[in-house]
Amino acid sequence: MNGNPNSRQKDWHNWLRDTGCAVTGASHPTIQHIKGARMRLKGVDGFAGEWYCYGLCFEYHLGNRHDSLATSKRAFNSTWGSERNIWIKTIERYENQYGKKPMSEVEYKIIVDRA
């Protein structure tokens, strides 16, 4: 999204793709960068948005469903909850698998406080 994610961010993106859609579990999701993802924050390596993203299947990302993000963010949020909450649950899923967050605790706190 913002040029060149660093190696840790690339690993995060690969994990998101391997894990599947954050809302349906469908395979081969695309990376959904959450609004505000272009933010560059002091204390975060690179653009915060390369962390502030999750995997989302085509159907809900760009599909023609009445509740896809492309059609109606309000309907999407009503069905699945806010993107911020989806991201937090995705981080928790990663943490449960690896025993740590994909980014540093400092980076996580900075993003959560600003998002």
C-alpha cells in the first residue's frame, strides 16, 4: 500500500494471506488496509498502515454484496463489526498462535491509541 513494507510487515501480510479472511475464513484473502492506514507515526517502523490491516476475501472487500466494504461500510460494520475490532481480533489470533504480537508492544500501543 505505502511502497515497500519492511521484512516484518511482509511476514505479517503473508500470515494474513495464509490465515484466510478475517470474517469468513475463506482462503486467498487480499490485504485490507484500514482507513487511516497511511499514517506515519513516531515510534512505528515504516507506515503504521502496513500493520493496520487484515485479510479480507474478495466477496466482502470489493464484491457486489449489499454488505461489502465496496458497497456499504455501514452495512459491513453492522454485519461484522468495526474494522478496528476485526484488526484487534486478528492481532489476538496471531498472538494466540505465536505468543507475541506481530509488531512490537510499543508499535501496537501507538497504533491502537491513534486508530
